[in-house]
Amino acid sequence: MEVAAVDSPAGELRIKRIYDRSDPADGYRVLVDRLWPRGMTSERAALDLWLPPVAPSHELRKWWKHDPEKLDEFSARYSAELDEDPAVGQLRDLLDVHPVVTLLYAARQATVNHAAVLQRYLEERQSTDWLDTPPDFPARHPSSSDPSDGDGGRSERRA
């Protein structure tokens, strides 16, 4: 189990694979994948928030395929998407409120995944002025929709 952490003036930002056991030290747990992780129940995920809008677009995710050779180009393209994403402001707000925020991802590799890129993106921009634009999307709280509630999460997997 590998957990990467970044200290910021507002709070500590960590990333962790969602399949790793939850821990109280994780603080506020945010799933940043667009799709619900296979085989994961909401109880086992122990999420505080599911924020699919901050994940890479479907097109970018399909192009990348977690290919380490494409990581630099993926990082640049994903950062450009994040520059236009109001969900980034919501993550910044979470860091202001919670001493520890852990971004959760389902990818197998600890360093070749979008959560690592997102963590670096937030770290690089922590000292810049953030847009205080209210989010224009509904964040999914785990209690509002349970992918393991009988339809196998199929309705939530379509993004």
C-alpha cells in the first residue's frame, strides 16, 4: 500500500488506491474516478464524497489507457481540462475545511494514474488565486446513490 501526501497551507492532500483498507488517518475521502470501481461496495469504500467531474474526460481516459509512455502528454491534456473544471474549486474548498483530504483512485499503478496528476496539479496551483466559481454540477455523495443497490452500479458507471 502506497500513499502519497502533499502538505499545503490549507491541509494535507493524499492519494490512495480505493482497494486499500480505509484508515481514520485518511481524513476526508474523495473518490476522483468517473466510473465506480469494480467490486467495490459503498460500505467498503467508506467515502465522504464521490466527485466524478474532476476525473479525466472519457475521451482522454480512452486515449491514454494508463500507458506510462503517454504520461507526460496525458498530464498536459488533463491539466488543461482541470483548468476549466469547477470541481477543482470544490477540492480546494475541501482542503480549506479538512486537515487531511485523500483522493481515491482505482488504477493499479501508484504513480501512473490521474489522481497523482491531480495531486501535482493542485500542489502547483496552491499558491495561486483560485476562481471562487460555485460548482455547476451535482457532486455524488455516497448515500445518494449506491452502486451496489441491485443494479450492479450500471446506472452510475455510465458517464
